[in-house]
Amino acid sequence: MRKLIISSIAILIITFNSFGQNIAPYIKIGESSESMQQVSDKVISTLKENSFIVLGTYNPSNKSTLKVIAFTRTDLKNTVVKINDRGALAAAFKVGLIQKDGKIVISYTNPDYFLRAYLGDNYNTFKGTFEKFSTDLKSTFSTIGNAFIPFGGTIKADKLKKYHYKIMMPYFSDPIELNEYASFEEGLKTIENNLKAKKGQTVQVYEIVYQNEKVAVFGVGLQSKEDGESVFLPKIGEDHVAALPYEIILQGKTATMLHGKYRIALHWPELTMGTFMRIMSTPGDIEDTLEGLCK
């Protein structure tokens, strides 16, 4: 009986700690004295050698001191698309590189954080796949650095599936519709053509297309000097460079994006209201740009 009580208490403690755990959006791998190009090449080759798929790279804000490497893996990509409510947005993860004080700081988006936020209750359905992805990713990056320091603010694990910044602010379940088409194929062609033309001073960083499911995700760099990344990123923090690029998701005939007031807050959870007010126009600017790509 005593053993049963002790076991029950242990289970309760583990469960409580799991739900009450604070999770950060980014993990710092380490720093390097090598050049941006050398570090980028090393990250890309390391990912490829460990069965990850590199989707694309770019320099946010058009700055040589910032770089993002977007990647995925087949098991993750094929699992998240099973979640109908824009689950495919969780297919792409990013490594962020930022040059500071003569060194390159290397970080990546934390799977435990973003998969919980984007997949909600479905996270537990495929938890084994996601935990393996996260563990394998850390093992892969251990050849590049050994810091693995979480940063960027924290949110409790059980709060991520229903996260919003403040009262009356949007949730993941409040996307913005950008356009509706006659067919998936029409939408895909429209967005692809506009990205090729760099409409709205954008750059295509990556594209993931699920032909059978009629789902496509586009990673879009926002390079306008008037209202793009170079305007808002310095105000809210370049250390979070792996937050970029922004996404458009096409599901069936409808193209949507995450609301800026949700997505920015999720990627910069420690933002004060004062700082948020400094980028008050940014969510609308991003919406206008991505809407233009869908028409």
C-alpha cells in the first residue's frame, strides 16, 4: 500500500511538472568565431548529414549579419499535415544566425514550444514523433555547439495551445483570410508567380507543397525598407531572428496567415506592451503584403 501511494505521488509530480513546465521559443546552440558563410555551410551540411531537409536560406532585413536556415524532416512533415487546422505550419523549423561582437550566435526554434502552440491538443496524439524530432535535433546540433540555453521568454507548456498575448488579442484559431480561389491549383500558381516576381518587395525562402492533401506553405521574407523586417525587427529584437520568415498557408481553395498580433507575440513572448505599441502598424503591414501576394 505504501509503495502504491508513493508511486501515485510520483506520477502526480511528473504530470504537474510537465504541465507547469516553462518553455522558451528558442534554444542557443553556441557561438563561433568563424565567418557567417562558414557557420552557415556547417549548419547546412550537418542538417543534411543527419537526414534533415534544408528548405531554404535568406538574410532577414537584407542584412549580412543576419541569416535564417529553414529545414524540416520527412517524419515531421508527414505528421503535422494530418492536423487539418493549419498543422502544416509546424513543418518548418529554423536556425538563426546573428553576428554580434565579432562572433556568430547560433540558435534554433524550439520544437517543444512551437509544436504545442500550433498543434494544440493534437500535440499529444503524435507526441512520440515530436519528442524524437526534438531529441534528434539536439543531438545533431551538439556537433556545432554545446550551450543549449533556452531564451526569448517563457510560456507554461499547458498554456501554449491556447496562447494569446493579452485579453481581446487573437489566438492561433483566429487566422486572417488572404484570398479564396476557384481551386487549389489556381491558388498555388498565383502565389508562386507573385513570389517569383518578388511582388511587394518579398522573397520566397521556402515552399512546402502537399499535392495529395492540397496544402502548401510558403516562407516569405519581408524586405520592404518602408514597412518590412528592417523596420520592425530592430525594435523587437534581432536575437529572435529564427522567428522569420513569415508564412502563408494555402489549404484547399483558401489562403490564410496567422494574425500578426498572435504570431509576433508568440515568437517574442517577453515583449512589453510599450514595445508592442512601437510596432502597432506592423501586423497590418504584413497582412497587406501577404494579401498582395495572394492576388
